Amino acid sequence: MKLLKEFSILTKTTVASILISVLVPSAISFYFYQNQVNQLVTDTKKSLGLSVDRMQIAIDDALASNHKIPSFHDLENLNVLFVVDGTRSIIASSNPEMTGISILEKYPLFSEDHADRATRGAQQVIQLHHPDTFVFYHPLKFTKEYLNQSLLVGDYSISDQIEYIQASYRVLTLILTSILLTIGLTLRFWLKSQFVKPLSIATEKNRLAHKQEFTEALHLNQNSEVTALANSINELQRAIRTTLTELEHSEALYRIFASSVPEASAVVTQTGNLVAAFGPEGALFSELKSGDAITKSLPSPTAMLINNKLREARGLDRRITVEINLGEQFNNEFFLFSFSPIQSPISGQPVMLVSTYNISEQKKHEKTLGVLASVFESREAIVITDEQTRILRVNTEFCRLTGYLEKDIIGNTTDILATTKHNSEFWHSVWQKVMYEGSWMGELEVKKKDERNIPVRQTISVVKDSDEITQNYVIVFTDISEQRKAMSLIRYHANFDTLTDLPNRRMLMAQLNRLMAQGSRHGFFSALLFLDLDNFKQINDSYGHPVGDQLLLEVAKIIKSRLRTEDFIARLGGDEFVVLLHQLDKDQNSAARKALSISNNLARALKESSVHINQMRISTTASIGITLFPKKGSTAFDLLREADTAMYQAKSIGRNQVSFFSTEMQKQVTHTLNLVNQLNQAIDKEEFKLVYQPQINANNEIVGAEALVRWFSRQGDAIPPAEFIPHAEDSGSIIELGNLIFKRATQDLTKMQQQGLPESFRRLAINISPRQLMSENFKNQVEQAIDHSGASPSRIELEITESSLFENRTQTSGILDELKNKGFTFSIDDFGTGYSSLSYLKQLPIEKLKIDQYFVRDVAKDTSDAQIVKTIITMAYAMGLNVIAEGVETSEQLEFLKQNQCFEFQGYYFSKPLTLDDFLARYCRH
């Protein structure tokens, strides 16, 4: 019975302790939890109302520009956001797929009553729809009137905060339950010792008393035990209050810590496994679980780098950092990783605190600053001033360009760079434009430290603050000295000849037009002189272009020295010069006499002046054509053409001559053009015939013949070769004509051979023009003609003019060598009329020189011609060449040639050129 009673007491006290330990903490926790939730709801409504008010302007601006709702970072738990009009249609939404439909269909939380109340009252309505979701209705005022009945509707979740409060108060309940359970157990043991045991002793004393076994009475002080129990309960209450206060303080500190930690932090083991992670949702490490490697979701290079840094930080007593680009998976964002060794407060083991900071924006700013620094140190001079134009900063290029050191120029105004070239009016206009337009750009001059001026292209820009108040000026300028020199050089080349520094054709035409206009106004006649040097091409070919250029320079000096100050000289190119004689006279005849006098003076000065070049004495003459102007209806081009025609007339009458343009000359020009047209038609129709002039030796035997061309027009008129051959050369038709002659001559040679030529006959000479020789298809044309006719190349001698050998030496030598290998032989026609290089001539496969008839004609009575012919014969034999004289017409000429060892002849003394039939009849056996 005693034990049952004791057990009953213990059981009741234990149950009471447990009930108290569970119910009391739950009641306390529920009370504080309800207060916290109510406070959260109140605070959320207040902050949500303020946030939605702030959305008004941003949403209005966004819808006005792109009809897209912007994101709001201060409402992270905002689930959905709509803008609806008065018909409850969704104008815009954070979910673009719901735009344009009725909110009543897609949004079940929408309340028409609350929406009407918000619209009628023009005030915000916020309703707690669920225990953790707020739905708000906010009337909007838009710039567009048809949207003024619109509402901003959305819901905002506080489930995270409520879960946090619930978690906090679960901890509080657990702590209170533990405390009360401890108190209950302590109370049970205290009751057992203070009440149950004394009562058992008292009961035992009573039972003994019944048996008359008396002992000392049990002295119990009930008041002191109750008081102690009361005091214990009071102490317990104070302990509970202290615990709750500390819990609230810890919760506040946790909130502060959670809001101030970096984007992502983690406590990891020394091997890199996660212990705990901190940071907002979606940050680094947030998806990892305890025990995962923190490098689990990172790219391999980044993971390797982080592991290396973890190993490096072990055992250190300081933090180490590293900047890492996380790659395309993380949009190439830059993070600063921090590794700090710490000791776990729980296990006491060393761990690592890994913190991260997103420094992408900082990197962008650094890059921008780097770009700006690069721009500042560009190849343009940059000056930054304050609003008073006092210089605050200059770059390196400015110092290099102006000669100022930075320390010398800082603090000065920009007036230190001003030159006297620009007056105050100029600078006033510049700064007016800067003030009203924000910038000015133009070309001016700045003064260097050494007082020299340099031209620059300058830009002045104003820098203002947010209140449109001028803070600085930025002046950028570039040295354009070289550009101006280049432009000057371009203008020079556009107007002047680079060799002689004389004006060119463009400047000549401009000056000629001015003189024509002046002459028409004032009645003065001026003259245009066209000068062309005689035989300049031969000089150029014989001595080289450098010598020719030097000769042109000397000729330009001679001409300029013989002209008046007001006269004008230009070089058109090559050896062509033009002189404008300014306002000679109002009488045309008098003006013509003056022009003729000046022209004769120029021709005489050129002839009498000897130019010494490279220890050589070179003389030259000029043919001059003259035309007077102004002429009614004549243009500058007409005058230039007239003077050119007169110049060619001067050349045709013997060179070193002066000729005026006349109507007869124009007729001759017209005749020449007609002749060229007829020539081209005659080539197409093969209107040419070949004749053959025999070549005779000293024994009066035929040793060869020369093929000569004759042209008989459709009217039956014979046109001399001296008349049409030069025009064929000038027009280029000589190539086609030459090919036609060669083909005909080889065919006739075959007929001669078939008819039985004498044994003394060696070769048929065929003339090859310089243009024909240098044409691309010349060798092919020769080979085709030989193949077609069947003639033997060894029976053909190609006569080449002296000048053609030296026009393109390399190409000419190659062509002659190839033809020689095929069996052809070569002779030089008209030898003595050109400028031959004997050393070069010796290198060519030439077998014969033909003395020109110009020297043969007067050889018996002109000692100069006789001496020239003797020299040619002697030189030919010295070079191992044969020699033949053309144009032999008298016995005196023949006798002179024989006496001087020339034994082959060609000319009318022996025979006129014969047709093929006459040639065959006279010299062939069949």
C-alpha cells in the first residue's frame, strides 16, 4: 500500500511535469507567434503600399515606351503583376503570355468588389487572400487618358517570412519545453525528497506509534518549502523572459547578418565540401547540399583554380583572394573569391569560410576607365580645363606637340596657346558656338612653347553637370602640318610638272582661258607657241632617260631666260613646251611680227646653247608652231591644236624652224586624217602592191633585192611611201600593213626560187617597222607566213631601222636572237641618221649596214657626206659587218663607193623597182 501510494504520487507529478512542459511552452509560443504574424501583416501592408506607389511612375514610363512591365528588385516575393483597364482586360503583365485577355479568366484571386472599391475611392486596396498571400489593387494615373481607369493588380507572398517565424518559434517551443521538463523533473525529485520521503517517515512513525514504538517527532517547516517553491517558479519565469529576450536579439542579429553577407558565402571543410551555405536564392552554392563539393556546378578551369586556392589557404592565418571569370555558363561574370581559414565553433576543427562578391560591374568600370585612359593618351593632344578655361590636365601628346611640360602648363589659361593670327572676333564666334551648341570644330593655329605656330584641327566641347552648369571644357587638337604639306603637294602636282617645276597642261588651259577673255575685253592679241625638241627621242634612247631629263631642265631654263616677266611657260609632257606671249599688240600684224621675233630668238638660243651633261656636250634644236588669239569661235583646245599643227609643219620643212598656223595647214591636217582613213580601208582590201629593187655587187651581179610597197588608190592615183608610211606608223596600222607585206614578199620569194634565181642571189630584204618588231604577235606572224609560203628563212634578210634597235633593248635583243636561230639574217636600214650605241650594236646579230641615201646623194661633191660615208664603211668592216649603199644614181657615186671599199649597191643607176613579173623576166632562168 505504501509503495502504491508512492508510485501514484510519482506518476501524477511526472504527468503534471510533462503536461506543463508541453502546454505552457505551446501557449507562450503561440502567443508570441500570433503577435509576430500580426506585426508582419501590418508591416507588409505598409511597405507593400509604399512600394506599389513607387511603381506608378516607372510602370507609366515603361508602358508609354515599350508596353512591358519593368522588374522591381525591392519586391522579390512579388508573384505576378498586371495592369488592367476599366473592362478588366490585361494591358500588360509580368507574364507576357497573359497580355490581352480578361483577368477574370486567368487570375482566380481577382475580386471585382475590391477592384471597384479601389477605383471608386481612388485609393489602394490590399487584401490578405490566403494566410501568406496579399492581393493589392492600386489605381493608376497614366499620361494617356484612355488608360486612366486602369488598375495595377498583383499578389505578394509572405510565405517565406511566415515559415521563418514558424521556424523561430518552433525553436522557442523546444527551448521552453526543455526548460519546463527540466523543472518538472527537478520538482518531482524535490517533491519526493521534501514531501514523499517526510510523509513516508511520518507514516512509519505513525505505524510505529500504533505499535507503541515512538520515536522523535518529524519537524516539517511547510512554509519555508512553499516559499522556496514560489521563489523557484519566479526564478524560472525570469529565466524564461531572459531566454526569450536573448532569442529575439539573436534573431535580429541573424537578420542583420543575413542581409549583409556577400552574394554567396559558404563554410567548407578543408577538402572543399560544403558545411553550410549563405546567400540569396539562386546565388552560388545555394543549390548545393551539405557534403557536396562547392565546385560541383562550376566549370572545370574555375573548379581547379578554387581547389588550388583552398589548398593554398590551409594553415595560413590570413585571408587570400582571387578574381575569377565563371565563363559562358554564368554569362562571363567576374567574381571575387575570398578564402578565410577559421575554426568550427561546434567541432573545433579547422574549416574555411569562402565568400564571393560579384565584381562584373566593377570590371566593366575598370575597362571603361582603361578605354578612357587609352583615349586620353591617344595620338591627339587633349586639354581639360575648368569653367574659366584654366588648364587642369593635359596628355602626353599635348606635351610632345607644344613643347610644354605638364607642370609648366597646369594652371594657365588656354590663352597661352593663342596666336596673333586669330583676333578677338574670331574667338568670340568660337566661344559663342560652344556656349549655344555645346561644341566647336575647325582649323586654326596654336602657339608652341618656342613661339612657333602650328596648324591644327581642333574641337572644343563643353562638359555640364546635372543642373546644366558648365564644369569643364575638353579641347582636342591634331597637328595637320603634314596634311597641309600633302595637300600643298597634291595641288602642286595637279598644276605643275614635277621635273621642271613648270606649270602643266591644267594650269596652262586656265591661264590661256584668262588671256583669251582679257584679249576679247581689251583688244590685245597674244600668241601661243608650241615647242617640240628635235630628235629628243634619239637622245633619250642613246644616252638614257636621266640625261634626257637633265636636258629638259636645261631647255626649260633657256626658254624662261628669253621670255618677258609677264609671259607664261608650261610643259605638256615629254619634250613639248608651250609659251603664252601676253598682250603683244592691238594690231594683229604687229603682234605676229613680235611673236615671230621671240620664237626665232628662242630657236636660236636653243641651237647655240651647248648643254654639258655627264662630261658630254649635247646640242638640240626645237621646232616651233605659232598661233595668235583671240579668235572668234575658237576655244583654248582649238588654239592648242592649231599651234601643234603649225609645229608639225615646222618639222616637215626641215626642223629647227618656226611656222605660223594657217588655213593651208588646217587643210593639210584634214588631208592627213582622210589619208589615214583611206589607208585603213586599203589595208582591209589589200590595195597594196610589192615591187622589188635589185641589189648589185661590184661585178654587176645581182646579190639580192629589197621588197618595196606601193599604194594605188581606187582612183588609180599612186601615193608615195614617203607620204603614207609615216602616217601608218603614227596611227599604228603599220603593224597590219607590215604583216601583209611580209606575207606577200615570202610568197613572191617562193615564186622567184621556183623560176630559178641566179647563184649570186643570196637574200630578199624585207623592211620591218619598229612597231611591227615590238608587237606581241610579230614572231607568230613571221612563222605563219614562212609555213604558208614555204620560203626558206635563210633567203630572207630583215631590214630594221636604226632607232628601233634601241627603244627596248632587252626585248629587241631577245626577238632578234630567236629569229636568227631560225635562219633569218638582219641588216640596219638608214644607218647614220640615228644615235646608235656601237657597243650595243656589236652585241646584236647584225650582218649588214645600209648607208642612207641622204649621205650618198652628195658624196661626190660634199666633203662632209664623203667623210661620213668613209667612216661608216671603215666602222662596218672593223665590226665584221658587210655594207651596202642605197640611192646610187650616178657613176660618180658608184666610183666613190668602190674606191672606199663598198661593193654592194642599190639605186636607180642599176634599176628602178620592178614588178614581180618584170623581176622574174629579167633575173630568173625560166
